[in-house]
Amino acid sequence: MDKRIALQLFGQLRFWPEQKTIIPFVDKLRDAGYLVDIYGTFWNDEYTMNLNTHGKLDIFSKLNLIEEPDNAEPFTLEKYYYCLSQSNLYRSKEGIDYDLIIAMRPDLNIKVTKDINNFENIFNILEQVNNKPVIFHVNDKIQRPEDWVDDKIIIANPVGIDKLNNIYSDYDISKDVELGNKSLYFRYHNSLCLHIAKLDILQIDSSEWEMPIVLNLIRHALLMEMKFDDGFFYKKSKSDLKEFWARDIAKTFQDYNSLVSWVDEMKIQLKKNLI
């Protein structure tokens, strides 16, 4: 029987016209004999609605536009966990038995650099673990800082990724001292690592399944093309006491033209030594 994969893109839609890697990736999976359905769960914002109105989101088998949660902690993964849970629930309602789930940000370039059939290594591992929850990392433990995992993409069996559904909803009833603080409970990278361990999900490093893909955020690629490093702090005005990390500002842009305008302005300010 052909293996069935659900590709779940979720979160805030950014730089969608610049996303050129999803279709080739899916085509390679399908050419290798896998059945692939593409799901999209995104914020119901102006950028996304405009794309949808103009037929730019037709690649999705199922498209789910949702409202952002109120009062989310800034600079954390709180919205990420909410959207992930909604994406999983949306896929589950279809009643299709998938063998593998690939959940990822829509602004992530994903390119095949090795034999796509290496995904068979995943299915061989899954057959050996008897339906235990499993997550397949996209890097090795030796490459990761302690208590850190890449949260831009999650590759797991359904029972593995569905165990992550309650991370968002369980926060208010959490009595865990270590994860009791909201900024820690939803912290980038670290929180996902801690939740995976706490939920007793089996973790497989990339070398164990011979990962055939490489990943890079579209924003990073665009900034490299512009020869702009956003790793600095600056004040929006000389009288402003608050400093902003440029990378946090860069993360807010959804479309290419807005990012270019901001980078051009930053370059002018830097050249004039105003930052």
C-alpha cells in the first residue's frame, strides 16, 4: 500500500509569491510513489485574504483561515502552538489515515539534496516502534544546543504530532514549576524540546533516517541577497530610550516590497551613522 503523507503548512503566511520550493518538494514525493495532501491553516489577515481572493492559494487540498488568539505573549511560540493545534484538528476532521505528518511554516524553503527515497527510512523506523509517538528531527543532537530543537518544521507520525495539540490549551492549568512562566512555557526552540521530552515522544535524529532535505527561511535568503545582516540593535529615534533588535522587526514583514523598503531605509540610517 502506498504511504500517505499530510503536508501541513501553518502559521502566518509570509513571502508566499517567493515560495518556490513547496511544489517541487511535493512533486518529488509523489514521483517516489507517496500520496501527498497539502493543508493550509493560516491567520485570516488582509495579506492572506488577498492572496486567496486572487487564486494564489490553490495548491492546498484544504484551506483553513482562522483568527489569531487574543493576548498572546509577544516574542514567544504561543500563537505557533495554537495554530499547530488547529492545523492538526483540521486534518484529523478529514478522517484520513496518514502514515506521516510534515508540519511546517509556509515561509520555509525546503529543498531535496539527497535521494527522496530516504523517507522510506522513516517508515521502516515506524514499523519497528509499534505506533509509539515519534518525531524525526531535521538535525542531529550534536548539532543542536542543549534543550533546543528546530521548531520551523515538525516531522512525525500522527500519534506523535497530535500529542502536541494540548500544549497551547494546557497552559492555564499547568502546575509545572519549570514551565509555569508563560514566556518559558512558549519560548522559541527550548519550549518545544521540553514539551517533546515531557510528553514522552520518541526522538530520531536526522542522521538516523538520513534526512534528504535542507531548510532555510525565505526571509533569511532574501536578506542574504540584499547583503543585509539584521543582527543588531537600534533606536527608532535619537530620543527613544528603547532599543529594538532589527531581526524582530524583520520578522514582522509579510510581503517582499515592505521588507525591501525597510532594508533600504536601514541601510541609509546605518550609512549616516544614525543607528
